[in-house]
Amino acid sequence: MDPATFVTELKRRKVYRVAVAYAIVAWLLIQAASILFPTFEAPPWVMKVFVTAVILGFPVALILAWAFELTPEGIKRAEEVPPEESKTGKAGGKWTAIIVAAAVLAAALLAFQFARTHKTATAELPKQTAPTSTSMDKSVAVLPFENLSSDKENAFFAQGIQDEIITTLSKISGLRVISRTSTVHYNSAPENLSEIARQLRVSNVLEGSVQKAGDRVHINVQLIQADTDAHLWAQSYDRELTDIFGVEAEVAKNIADSLQATLSPQEKARVEAKPTTNPDAYVLYLRARDYQTRPDNLLQDFRSARNLYDQAIKLDPNFALAHARLSAVMSQIYHWFEPTQEVKETARREADESLRLQPDLGEGHLALGLYFYYEESNYDEALRELILAAKTLPNDGDVGLYIAAVQRRQGHLTEAIAAYQKAEAIDPRNSVTLYDAAQTYFGIRDWPNAVKGMDRVLALAPDSLNVKIQRAYMEFFWKGSSAPIKAVLESFVPNLDPDGVVTFSRWDVSLMDRDPEAAERALTSARLQNFVAPTGVALPKSYLAGCVAVVRNDAARAQQEFETARPILEQVVMKSPQDGIRHAQLGFLYALMGRKDAALREGQRGEELTSVSKDIINGGTVQGFRALIYARIGDADHAIQLIEHLLTTPFAVDYADDSVTLSDLRQRWEWDPLRNDPRFQKILASPEPKTLFQ
């Protein structure tokens, strides 16, 4: 067939029109699919298959247009239709109408996409009205990721991916990133996005979902400008578990690009660094983080985190981030529960190993800072390491909180309160910030602000058992009634007693009310044999039973129970010989047993190890025990002198018997030996003096 005849046949068989119509319709379908497939969370391969099918269909359509023709009798092979019978007029008009309609629809969709893109691009531009607006344009909150896995046990994985994205974003100084602690209380894809952004004081929100099935992970993320609901960026990731490590970096860089935040070369390197290449170690790491970041700070959770980090490190000894997190957990265990040499050495060894593997690891410097803070009480070195951590983790709220905590521990309470207020202004719904600030007000006996702060914490973490109990104790210190404590304890379901804290509080408040029968019932019904007191000391049941016997005036039974408890608490001190609180607690036991010299010796040793000048918080606890020791051994002069001083000393308050407030002095059985002393009675009749602090 010569070229002229071939071109004529193409026109007669309408191949040109089919080609144009197919191209327009194919473009429309691809555009529609690009919008709809992400909405229904279709895997990325679905779009690839769809586009491939559309492309492959083009030559098929041309072949069909050449081979067949539409006639009044139906579709016939083109060779069977004489040229003079080929329908060009009416049918050609229909084809033209179809093409024009498709072209109009395509133009409309193109205009819509252009307007939407233009609006989004405009929204991304920083406002020039004030520096605050520009800052807000670069603020982002990562909401909890929805767990779409059929196995709901994989919820930790979705939470872990969210947590790691936040951690990666926190390394970019050009962004302001809200902590996971602040966002954990929200739903995955809330309807009132603008209101949530207002509460968090951010302009942009990242939503996402995670689906884990075996060794495959599917992640959807979308960055939304909250006030306009404009989608700034969206992406789906379909990965093998072995290839999951780069997702956090890709998401962080895309968010930075969308918000026009520039990464320095150092930040880019830190963001792109993969924590491990072992997927099993990474899953164990995410499980450990789940336990480590739970709000109640329970010993059982920290132990679970420690074991999981250990397992992750065994799979990948070069997992620097896991070494750093393990060090931090060990420091938390040391500080609150088990100040033993073994725990201390592990914390230091793991922090050093993390920095040996990765010298600029911010989490490694944070872990070493915690070690100097908790284990060594070396606050200058702690601040030096925390400042180094802040340079590589400019958006990590924990770093700022620990800096404030060190200032508080040094007795710089005005600076600490200002630091907490600044942190709250940046990250207003961070329950850890609010809790630490409330505890600072508690330490200076500002009961209204302390209670208000705990109420805000409970609004964010309504299931926090410790916060509920502590908030009730604050009411007791403020107003002198034990009713709030009993009401909270009665609200707990049976057998809810992590670390024995519920049983301890039931025992404590029962003896406050001089109800030894209720205290004994609490101990009898408890399954545990040791109960972690608010001081962090694990007290044996025999010690608590001995105190019940004291309130009953059953001296023989009290002596028997205390004698059972004595070697246990002596062993506690032997394991933690450098801990002043444990020495002071043992001294109080000796005082209850009538062993005056031993009681004074342990109380003095506690003060030597943990003085108020060195550690205002733990030092206040030790001084509270010393006052109790003097009271129980009959040295009223020293006891009352110390009480008068402690009533104005910050943090000489606690959720246990070492606390020194007027409510404690009026109601606790421990102070009964002073009841008939006129000087003590004068203190009880006076208003509570003002706590003195810098």
C-alpha cells in the first residue's frame, strides 16, 4: 500500500480520532486513579499495573480501529465495507462530539489540579508579616499512626514508626516538632484537624497508617496544612521489613522540603543514618520503646524495656541507638528503684558504647547526661552532655526537660519553673512537661498550682494510676482530708497493683486514719511480698505489718515483724551503699525497733551521702527520715528543731511517711511521740509557713 492510500485509509477508518480520544480518556483515567487509589490506601503496585495496562491498551485500540468499522448493521471487518458505504458523516459527528466532550472534561480536571496545586504552593510559602508566622509555617505534629494490621498485637509497630519519624524530624533545626507525648492522646485521622492543630500550636499535621503482615510493611503518610485542609504531600511505601529503615528519613526529608526547611549537611547525614540493618533487632527495639515511654514509670515496664534492648543488641552489637536507649533505661531504674553498682556500671558502659559506635549520636549524649545526673549527681557534666544532645536533637523535648530537671535538682527552682513554662509554651500538651512542672510546685508547697497541673496531666493521661494517687495526696496536703486518697483507691479495679503501689497507698491512708484493721486487710489481700514506696525503696510486707502492730500498740508483734524485715532492708543498703535514702529508711526501721545508736548512725550516713546542698530533692527526703528518727527515739528537741526547718525547705514533702507538711504532722501515726509536746502543738496550731527557695 502506497503512503497516500495508507493515510486515506487511516482517515476513513477513523484511526486518528481513536488515537486522540484514547489519549484523552487514558489521561483522565490516570488522573482519577492518582486521586482515588491513595484514598482507598491501595498499594503502590496497583497504580503501576493500572498505568501499564492503559499504555498497553493504546496499540490495541489502534489495531481494533484499523481492523473494524461501525456500520448500521453493526461492527464489521474494515475489508468487508466498501469505501462508498463507510459512514463518515453521522458517525464522524458522534466521534467528534465524544472527543470534544473528553477534551472539555480533561481541561476542567487540569484547571482543578492547577488551582489545587497553586493553592497548596501558596500555602507553603512563609508569611512575611511576622517572624512568628514563619515559624508556625514550619511547625508540625505527627499524629498516632493507625494500625491496619490484622494482628492487633502489631499496634506497637505503628506506634514505633510514628515515634521514629518524630525522632528523625527532631534532628532538623529548621522545623518545630511536637513530641509524641503530646500527640499520643489523639486519634489517627481526626475530623477536627484545625482544632487539634490549635491545641498543639502547629500549622501542619502528619497523618499515617501502618499495615504489617509477616515481613511486609505498608505505610501511608500525608502532610496536611491544618487551617486549609490542603494536602501538602502524600506518599505510600510498600517495603520488606529488611528495607524499612529508610522510610523515616524519606518522610522527614519530604516534610522538610514541603515546609521549605533547609537541612545542613550534618543534619542530612544524621537523618539518613540507618540505626540498624537487622530487621529483627529493629522490631525488638520498637517493642522496648513502647515499654520505656509508658506514662506511669513502673519498674516492671522498665525491666521489660531493658530485656528487649538486650535482645536487640545481641542480634546487632553495632546498634548504637539501642545501646543509648538501654543506658537511659538503666539510669531510670537506678534513679527510681535500684541504685546498685551493677545497674550503674551497665548504664555507663552502654552510654560509652553508643558514642564509640556513633560519636555524634544525640541519644548517646542524652544517655551519658542522664548517667551523670542520676548516678553521679555530677550536674555540671550532666548539663554539658545534655547541651551536646540538644545540638543534634534540637526538637527533642526530653532534652529540655532534663536540663530543667537538673536545674531543679541544683535548687535553682525559679529557673526550673521558667524552663518548664517555656517548654509548655512550645509543646503545650506534653504530659511529661506538665507533670514535672506540677511536681515542682508540689516541692515548694504551692498546692493550688500543683493540683491544677496534675488535673491537666490527668486530662491527657486519664488512666495514669500514679498520677491519680499523687493528685489525691496533694489534696490531702492542701486541705488535710484523706477522703480524696480513699476515693481514688476505691475506684481501682481489683488486683490492679503494679509494683505494689496501690497496696502501699491503702496501707498508708488506713494508718493515717488510725484504722489498723483496714491496713492489715490491704496487706493480706496483696499478692506481692515487696512494695515499692514513693521513695523508690522496695519495702517487705513484714515491715508494713510491723507498722500496723505499732499503731495497735502491739509491741511484741511489731518487734517480731521488724526483726523479719531488718535483714532484708540491711541487704538493700548493702547493695546500694552510696544511696542516702536507703540508709535513712534503714535508720527509721532501727528507731522503730528501739535501736537508738544504729538509727542515728544510719540517719547521719544518709545525710553525708545525700545532703540538701548537693541534691535538694533526695536531700529533703533524707532530712524527713532524720526528723522521724529523732521523734521515735525520744529526742524531741532535735526532732522539733528539724521539723521547723523542714516546713520551709523545698521538697521535704513526699507521698509517704517522710513527708513534712502540717497535714502530715497532724494525721500521721509516725509523729505520735510528739503529740503532747507544747512546741509541737504550737506548730500544728500555726498556719503553714512559706517555703523558701531561689
